[in-house]
Amino acid sequence: MGKQYFGTDGIRGRTNAGVMTASVAMKVGQAAGTRFLRGDHRHRVVIGKDTRLSGYMLENAMVAGFTSVGMDVVLLGPMPTPAVALLTRELRADVGVMISASHNLYEDNGIKLFGPDGFKLSDDDEMAIEEMLRQDQQLAASQDIGRARRIEDARGRYIHAVKRSLPQEIRLDGLKIAIDCANGAAYQVAPSAFWELGAEIVALGVAPNGKNINDGCGSTSLGQLRKAVVDNGADIGIALDGDADRLIVVDEKGEAVDGDQIMALIGSRWAHEGRLTGGGVVATVMSNLGLERFLAGEGLDLVRTKVGDRHVLERMKTGGYNVGGEQSGHMILLDHATTGDGTIAALQVLAALVQSGKRASELLHLFDPVPQLLRNVRFGGGKPLEDGSVQAAIADAEASLRGRGRLVIRPSGTEPVIRVMAEGDNEDEVEAVVFSICAAVEKAAA
């Protein structure tokens, strides 16, 4: 049986509907708690959240679920996803929970689960919890019900860990940094970390009200950050998303720098410093061909995975890589974190800025992306990719691009949509193959 609750990154949906209700959250707490009741020690779960209005409701429901099966709860309050992963390990917890829908607007929310090692749960653990959600769990005896407490120094612990990712001698004195925290989980910790390292801060998206997370701000909406960088004469702009596991950069001219360029910078610099492991960088099928060519010129490989940071992480762990990420801005630096961490990745970029003495526009545009086009085709049902005419259109497109580009076609894992992406040296050719395949899919799905 397939997964009913878990998607590509935990459980996510519209709040007070479907899988994202208080009753489901309580059951997830009971199931996950029971799953990780291992050994005879006092069991503990760490729970963090972003700034969504529904976070209060889901947090309380999960506290009820975990304590009812005998787990003690440590509440962090609003904290980035990577902070939850870090503190799950530091506090010797059995499981960690982040309540967040990442870059989505406030109406959605989600539940991400971490094991005691600080890594997101395996498919086996998710499937086991899925099965447990269909059953009633055994409740703890009255004397064994768990307790809940909130720790007050969670921010300080995470800020210390973030700063520790930089060599002691590197400071940010003299840098003016505009940072957009998306009115999300990092609205306090990220500006504080950069300020403590000596930077002058122009802070945006740091006034959450429960409903403004990711709303016209953050890594998915760069308009206000671009303007702030130029208007304030900032050296660089840093954009995080709602749970701060994603990073997009803006140079001093207001130009956006995506995850591919950031991976190119970190991967090549770490290689030159002898810090890169695995002989390359791990990214998804959506990363630009320009990144692959740049890394090849540096003697490095680009290893591609399916879309999703968990697939990137799995390949990094099995292949011994320490740098990976996604074009969308998830940066996984395994020397410093067990999951994507936008703040730590930003510090690596800032360290390169300090050490190189270059302007951001010189440092961060390491390759020219080849033309890339992505279109989504919605369909009503069936399997249009198995249609003969669609397969013929795909074969023709692959033959057309061979040696000069790439084609990626995949069904969405969350909605009835076929995603068609092509890239290559000739923009007209790229556009032609994408539209020919989309037309074939639309006709087959009609």
C-alpha cells in the first residue's frame, strides 16, 4: 500500500483539512512516539515550528500525542528546520519534529520528522508510521505519561553552532548584508548570527504575525530584497524561506543567484581547499547543464538524483559526498548539518566574499546557465506518458537534443501534473521540444 500521509518531505497540506488537522497531528505524535520508544531510558522528543498561525494548534496536538504514549517533550518555539535536527542530536532525543510547510503560504502546514541521528526519517520508518496511523496505539500507564517543557536557550545554541561552521579567524566586519527571513522561523537567529560575526544588517521579513510567512518575501519572492540591497548599498542579499532550509542570494547589483551557482562556488572552493569529499557535488535532475560543465572544468563530477532534498541526501551519504543541493536553494553541507541549512550555506558564501575580496557579482556568477524551460501540463486522469504519441514526441526530442542538451520529464508526486523540462545551447530548439511534448501530453490526456 502506498503512502497516504507522507509525501516527498514529510506530511503537508491545508490546515484543518485532509491530513493536516489537530486530530491527525495527535495521532502522528502517538505513532512516531511509539515507533521510537526503544530501550529502557526516559524517552524524549524535540519539537520546533515556524511562525504560522496553525503552529500553535499542531504543536499542542503533537504534545498531547507524544506525552500520551510516554514521551517527554522539549519545545523550542519558532526555530529553523536545521536547528531542530541539530538539537535532536544534542539533546540525545529519540525523535525530532519540525512543524512547517517550508516555502508555502500560511494556510498550509506540515510535519517533518527526524530520527535520533538528526537525519530525516527513512522510507522504512515512514511506512511503519503510516501503518501505525491506521491503528490505535497503546497509551502509557498513568504514572508513565510524559511531561513537556520549553527550553529558553534554543536560539543561542543554534546561533553558536552556526558560527562554529566558520573558521575562528573569519569575521564579517565591513560587510553590509540585507537579509530577508520570510517572516519565518529564522527571523531572530539568522540576523543575530550575522551581526555577532561583525556584519551590518538590513533586516527584512522579521515581523511575523502568523499569516505573513513567505507572503511577498523570502527566497521565493525576491522583489523587496533586491530593492533593499540596491537602495541601502548592501554588499549582498540573503533570502531564506519559511523554515530556513533554503537559500537564494542577491548580488550588490540586485541580481538573483540560484542554488546552482551557490553549489558551484562552495564545491569549487572546498575542492581547492582540500575539503571536498566524493570528488564532486550532488544535485537533482533539474540543475542546469551549465553547472555540470563548470564542475567538469574543475575536474569535479555532478551526480544527479531525483527531485527532492532527501534523494540528494541519500546519494551524498552512500557516495561519501559532503556538498549537495537543489537549484531551488536547498544546500546540504554534511560537514556542518544533517539537513539543508540556509544560514550555514549563506555563511560559506560570505566567507568566500571576505577571503576573495571580490564583489558578489564577480564571485557568484561562475558559469552562464544554458537556456532552460520548464512547463507543467495538468491532466484529468490516466497515464498520458504511456501513450504512443507522447513516447514518440519524447524520442524525437531526445534525438534533437542529443549532445547539445537534456530532457527531463516527470509526473508530479503531489498533483496530476506532468513536468516537462528541456535545456540546451539553442534556446529556440529548447522551446520547440518542450512545446511539442506538452502538446502531445495535452492531446493524449484530452
